[in-house]
Amino acid sequence: EEGYFLSEFFFQKRCKKCKDPNCIRCENEDTCSDCNVGYQMVDGQCVECPANCLLCDRSKCDFCNSGFLMEHTTQNVSMHTCVKQCPGPTDMYGDFCLPEGKCWDHYDEDKLRRCKLCGENCKKCDPDATSYDICEKCDD
């Protein structure tokens, strides 16, 4: 059962509860081997993920809680935080904030602040148009 481990004392075997309430599986009372969602394993202990983070690894958020978006920190692109609203546009699906607060080349920001892909050989387009063939500036 989750949160318990098999303890052997001489010839007796008993199920004992893991010490850490956020531990799903433990090897013994003090050493956890798997943590609840929202917690990460650090040296056999369950440590809470950063704020609004659902899954993390070594304090780096891999997935945000529902209603939050992944944002790269400006100091370190490999570190992520979860924010309610991006300071700039998001990817085309609205899942994460774009680094540097602007769309990639050949993408333009629509009214919902999502980056939409422009047509082939198109550098700038109207992302709110119903067709992606509304090119405003061609590649150089």
C-alpha cells in the first residue's frame, strides 16, 4: 500500500508507515523512494516543488499546475517558473511563455498573444486572419 514499507524484525514482517507524509513508497522509515505529485526526491526525502509547479526535478519545474504557464527565468533558461500570465506572447498553443518576450522568426503575435506561424517564405503576417496566407512581408 502507498505510504508503507515492509519491516522485518527477526522473523516478524509488518507494514510500517513512511515517516514523510508526502512519500508514496519508502525503503525504510526514513528513506523515501517515490514522492507525491508536487514533490521531488532529494537525498531520499520529499521536498516541495517550486510554487504552482506540478512536477519538478532538482528545483526545475517540468509541468505547471492547471491555469499556470511555464516561463524561463531571464538569468537561466534551464530554470522554469510557473506564472498566471506571461509578460510577452506564448507559444501557438498558449502553453508556455516565450523567452525574450517576442515571437520567433516567421511567427507573429495574434490578439490572444499567441505566436502563430506565418506562411512559407513569409517573415511577417496577419496572425488574426482566418488564413495563414495573409503575408505582409516576405523573407529577405
